[in-house]
Amino acid sequence: MTKRQAVVIFLIALAVRLAYHQLVPAFDGSYDNGSDSEKYIWRALSILEHGQVIRTVDGQTYPDFGRMPLYPHFIAAIFWIVGEQSLAAITAVQAIISSFTVLAIGLIAGAFARRWAVPAALLASFWPAFVVYAAWALTDSLFVDFFTWGLCACVWASRDRRPAWLLVAAGFAFGLGLLTRPVLMFFPYLLAPVLVYLLVANHGMRWPRAFVHALVPAAIMLALLSPRLIATYMEYGLPVVTTQSGGHALELIYPCLRNDPDCDRATFNQRARELIRARRSELTEEERQNPLILGRIKRDIALDLMLEVPPHIFALSVADSAFRSAVQTMLYEVGDQLNLDPEYFSAVQGATFGERFVNFLAVVISEPFMIIWAVAQLAALLALPVQIVGLVACLRNPDQRPLMIFLVLTAAYFLAINLSFGNPKYGLPLNPAEIVLLVAGGHAILEWSRRRGFLGRARP
């Protein structure tokens, strides 16, 4: 990908994102995703008012560690610059950031084969998940941008004669991603060994030297996280990344693990609240005000409840989540954001699954937006076998195999972290790998067709 091509693709991606950005007010939609957005907005306002995020309990103020700090500061900076609480300004900046993500994906694909860079970047320019989430006041655009550039730096470090500076860049990118969302808190445990393999297999580096180099990104991530760990230790006596993880495991992941077709969280959450009340009754008043102790109680209860889930149900739930994260489209999000009221399959009535499916098809056929959704969903499903072809083709190619193993394993990290909670939002970090796989599969199919004489001669 030449500099000129990169500029043109960046402008295309930006135009697509800004066009959708303007569709939102045109349809009387909103950039506010509800409670998820509000959790960051009030923290940004607290930063502007107090210089830090604080919460008030019974008239007492305390530092807040319920969300990672980078995105609230990002919002606060934009509010301060524009002089008002403008969600349109936030999402306009995110459109620019998301356009840079497109270039990172093109560069990752270009590390496999130079001619893949432009198709991958163009695909990413129009990829629905990136376009839609750039228009929500949520962490996702920033997080995916940092994560993708981190992957890009690692991939190209394995091809550079002096990889250290790229690994430093990867550490900063992953570290900023961790300061945006806590989902990367366990990522260094996977990154280090996979990066050792990549440097040995693709760079030709000896194992001891590769091991030292592979620790560089993790060390920088820890360095960037250190002020956060020190702050929580000074306040509560425990160095933790966030107080968010216990509630996330208890309120989101565990209920879906039950594999209920409707994922009835209310019933399971009621039981969890009763267990929490029982545990809190054993604490002193001071301990009850400590969010880290409460978070630990939630994590312990979540683990106890998860261990009750039969192994086969657990496996089915995780497999179902992985499939949904990989193939669900963002079109439902578009319908919600643009006030088109899309009909969800779970809301369709019917005595049996077959009856519900027939009724859902009737809804799809009768509503123009649902027809668009159906076409997009069919395209996503048809892309899956092409991606599998791309995976097999790259694994069979000795030059591309190490890169593909690295890319797939880093993507699989998110499937493992999310367990049973699968949707387009949580599958967003998978998209860079999915795009590369789609381009790889398309190229393999075209080359096969040329060898068979269907599309002319194969390239040498």
C-alpha cells in the first residue's frame, strides 16, 4: 500500500463514517447508547469539575475506579475543547480514529502479501461494525484502534531487522487499549509466548533473545498501568485494575452460561443479589463501603455459580457465543440507533421454534430494513467458509503460517475472555482478523480458479 493509496483509503473510510454520522440526526437518532454511554459521560463531567473521577456516598466523596480512565478523559477533553457537552463532537473524532484503524488492518494484511493490503483496507472502510460503533459514545472505537495498531506493530516487528522499536510501539498501543477497557488485563499472558513463537518462526531470532523481546510490550503495558495500581492500593489497600470485573462476570456472563434461549438475566441476578446480601451482612460497615471487597465478593459468587453449570452446557454456551461473535452483523444496532425498531427473533411469538422462525421470516419480508438486515446477515454467513479457506491456505503456506497463528490466537483471546457473552460489540476485536481471513480466502479461491482455467492464468 503506497502513501497515496493510504491517503485515498483513509479519506474513503472517513467519508463513509461521517455519512453515517449524519444519518443519525437525520433519523432523529442518538449518539447516546443509554446507560453504557452515561457511565462515561458522568465521569467525564466529574473530571471537568473536580480534576478526577469521584463518587459521592452518604455525603462522602471517594475516587472512582469503576471504569478505566482513558475514555472519560477523552470525552472530557472534547467537551473542554468544544465548550459544550456534544456527543456529536465525540463521535466525529471517533470517525477519524476509526479511519486510522482501517490503515492498520491494511498494513497487517500487507505483511502476509503486499497485494492484500488495499483490498483489506477497503473492506475495513465499509465494515459495518467499525462504521456503526464510531457513531456511539462508547469505548469501542478507541479500544479497537489501539489494539489493531498493537497487532500491526507486532506483525511488522517479526519482519523488521530491528524489531525492538516496533515492540515498544506495540506495548504503548496495547497499554492505551488496556487503559480504555480492562478486557486486556490478562492479554500479556497470551501475548508473550505467542510473540516468542512469532519472532522465532518469522524473524529467525534465537529463543533467549526472542523471549526478552517478547516481554517488552508486557513491560510497557504494566508501566502504563502502574499509576492506576498505585492509586487503588493507596485508596483501598489492594492494587487492582478495576472494580468492574466482578459485576461483569456476575451480571452478564453467568446468566448466559445457563443457555436459556431468552437469556433471562433477571431471574439469575435476583439469586445473585441474595447471595451478595448474605455475604455483605458478614462485613463491617467500613468493609461494605470498599468497592474492591464488594467486587471480590461478586467474583467469588460468579465463580461458584459458574461451577454449577454442567460441563456440556458450558461448552455449548461458549461455542454459541463464539459463533455469534463471529457472524452477527451490526445492522440491529443501526436499527436501534436510527429508531427503526427492528424486530428481534427472541421477541417473536410461537409455540415451537419452527413456528417462531416462520413468523420471524414474515416480519423480515414485510419490513424494508429487515430485508437489508437479512441480506447483510446472509453475506456474513457466506463469508465464514471463505474465511476458513483463508485460514487453511495461510496455515499451509510456510511464510504466512506464523503470522496467521499469531493473528488467530490473539483474536481467540477475546472469545475465551467473553465466555458465553457473544454479540457484535464483544466480537469487535475479532474483526481485524476476520477481514484478513476474508481477503486471504478470496485470494486463495481466485488463485484456485485461475489454476483451473476459469479466470485466466494464475499469477506466478
